[in-house]
Amino acid sequence: GEGIKYAVDATVGGGRDALFVASMLPDGGKVFCFDVQESAIERSRALLAKNGFAEKSEFFNTGHENMAKTLPAELRGKINCFFFNLGWLPNSDKHIATRADTTLEALSAAFDFADKSACVISVCCYKAHEGGMEEFGRVREFLANRAPDCLRFTDEANPLSPELFAVLLGAAKNVKKSV
């Protein structure tokens, strides 16, 4: 296929993931960026603009649990990539962190908006922060039900090591062979 056309950065943070995805988007493509922290939105918006991707990015200063009502309704079933970096924004207020309930709401929306013919949903769980282990457990359980063949990457020797889940839908499943 033609690759990624629409992507969602569910926790934009410093904007580096959004920048990477924006660099791969075709004309007319867009990355939709969510963050509860205005500072993260401003920093990311500036980073993308500085690199010439202002028109390929849209920012929402709201929690990712509001994704379903914030994303353009006509994009339901058309988004090719979602990424979630859970936990907190590096070098910021540690009291502001993702939580299991809102994360599951956002993941549910991601499955709704995903292009079933080709989509990657990546979720990186950090277990060491307060509430992190609970969030990880609930994400693992949610994905075990929704995407039982989802890939998992972690350092098995360290129980607090971050864990990356990668859900590959449709044509994205072919990527597995090259990893």
C-alpha cells in the first residue's frame, strides 16, 4: 500500500515521535497529537513547525481518553498508526502521569479509528512509576482480549523494565517477518 497517511501520537510529550512520523507522511497526511500538558503541546508544535511539518500536524491539549470525540469523525477506520508512551513526560511534573482507566479508553478509541487493512498500534508501558504496574497489567489484559497475537518486547530479566506492545493489523502483519 501507500504506507501511513494518518497517525496519532496519544501522548506527544517532547514531540520526537510525532516528528519522526510526520517525516514519513505523504502530502495531505497528518499526525494528530494529544497531551494534557500545554507545555508539551507548545514544545512539540514548535519542533514540528521548525522542521517544516506544521501543515502535517494537529495538536489537541486534552487527554488521550478524549480521542474518540476529538479526532475528525470521517477518519474512523482510516488511521494507520497509533503510538502511546505511557507514564510521565521526562523532565516534568511526575504527578502528571497516564492512568489505567483513561489509557484503556484511549486504546479502545484507537481500535475504533484504526484502518483494519493496515495499522500499527504501539504501546510502551513504564512499570516503575506510581500506578505504572497497575496500568501495565490492565493494558496487557486489554490487548490479550483485543489483539491476542500482539508482539511484546521487554527485558525479561528485569521485572520493572518497560514493555512495548505492538499490535499489527492487516498488511502491517507482514512487517513482522523483517523485524
